[in-house]
Amino acid sequence: MFKVGYVGIVGKPNAGKSSLVNKLVGFKVAITTPKPQTTRFNIRGIRTSPSSQIIFIDTPGVHVPKHKLGQYMMKGVNMVLQDADVIIYLVDGTKPVLDEANKKIIKAIAKSNKKIVLAINKIDAIKKENLLRIIEEYNKEIQEMAGNFVEIIPISVYKNDGINILLNSIENILPEGELIYGEDEVTDITERDIAEETIREKALFYLNEEIPHGINVSIESMKLRTTENGNPVYDIEAEIICKKDSHKGIIIGKNGEMLKRISSSAKREIQNMTGARVNLKTWVKIRKDWENTENFLGNIKDKIR
């Protein structure tokens, strides 16, 4: 009996959704940073075993949109609620307060009529009595919305605790079916997408708080060639897009040091992920209000599925 299906992972920003997807898949398919709203479009991570193929969908953190970018991000979340076979609602156990944002998420997932698993993350950092209280409060809230959790599973992505229990539970819930993706595939995003996201991840990691959500990355050219020795090489030209003149100087840094740091770190990771040598050239461009400009959102719009 072979199980197959799509599993959407939803929750507030910084709940650990991308880290969980990477852990479940066993391969880094989604970028992770300590900053909220790192994920901007749905990313699929594929885990294939002798008994199942599970397609996990990492979604942007649920929030109130303030621009067109945010609207597209939330459209991606809503599509997952409609189309996934199972929903994992991931909650940060260290920030479990049932605020309005959490209540809206619970209302949306209850309305979806999907099978819902509540996964409480970061249990390594909370007391047992607090965990029991979280379970009780979230159970009560979803029942008031005429829904229920088919499973409630405490986990710690950081400590790798409860991950196998979560996997087994998901597999049991999924319907029978046939392979959707090849056995060796781990994601459906392209190497170009991976390169863009990796550069953005490094920029988010190194830059200070005021800049990250005002930046975007666009690969202008990515060409694969082979050296005389038969070794693969990617020549990549990328733009880091920011909204303000002052931000451009910060991204470049004194004597170009910050841009070099971002580029060098991204280059190493792209090389590790693609298995090819990488020549990476980066520029910083100012595009005011790009988050509301369709031309700059086209790439993200194309990835909403």
C-alpha cells in the first residue's frame, strides 16, 4: 500500500516552517533566516520512501498584506489550503499565545475541511505543563470553529525530536496513489530559483533589521558551460534590488565589503548544491516601491501554485 499526497505547512512568521520542511525532506530546499517573512512563495520539498511519496509545501508566514507582494504571498497560502491533502499547522511553542493572527489561521484551516495536524515546535525550550496548556487552548479554539485536529504532535526541529512520529502520522493519513515525481527528485524549483533564494538568504542573514524586507534578488543571466577538463561551471549575474538610496550603500558596504561577504557566502552554497563551480557577479540596483510593481513581482507570481 503506497501512500502519496500533498502536505501544506502553515503558520505565523518564524514558526519554523522552512526548517521543518528541510528536516522532513532531508535536503535544504527552502532558505531559512531568523527574520520573519523569509519565505515569499510556496516551495515544494519531496520525500520519497519505499512506502510513500510526500510532497511538503512550505508557505509564507500568515500575515496581513501591506503591498502587492504580501497579497501574492497570501494567495499562495490560500491555494495550499484549498489543494493540499493534509495541513500541518505549525505553532512556535515558545510564543503560543492565541492572538488574533492565530485565531484567523485556525478559522481558515477549519474552514478548509482538510485533515489538520497541529505540530507544536520548540518543545525543547518549554515546560511540560505549558505544552499541555497549549494543547488544551488550541483544541478548544478549533472546536469552537467546528473543526478538529486529527493529530497533535509536539516536536523540536532543532533537536530532531518528534520528526519521525510526525512523518509516520502524515503517511498514515495520506491516500493511496502512485508516484507524482521521480524517486530522486527533492524539489520542483529550478536551479535558477535556488540561486536567487540563496543570494537573498545570505543578504537577509548579514544585513541589519531595517533592510531585509525591502530587498529582492533577480538572476539576470545563468549559463552553464563546460571547461576543457569537462568540469561544469555556472556563470551567474544577479541583481540585489532595494528600495532606498541609503540601503544601497549599506548593502555594498565600506569598500564593497558587505556585498563581497554576501556574494562569497552565496557562491559557496550554490556550488555545494549544484555540484558545479560558480562565477557569481552581483550588482545592487534601486527600484523604489518594487513590492507594488508588477514587473518586479512577475517571478513571484509565476511561482504561486
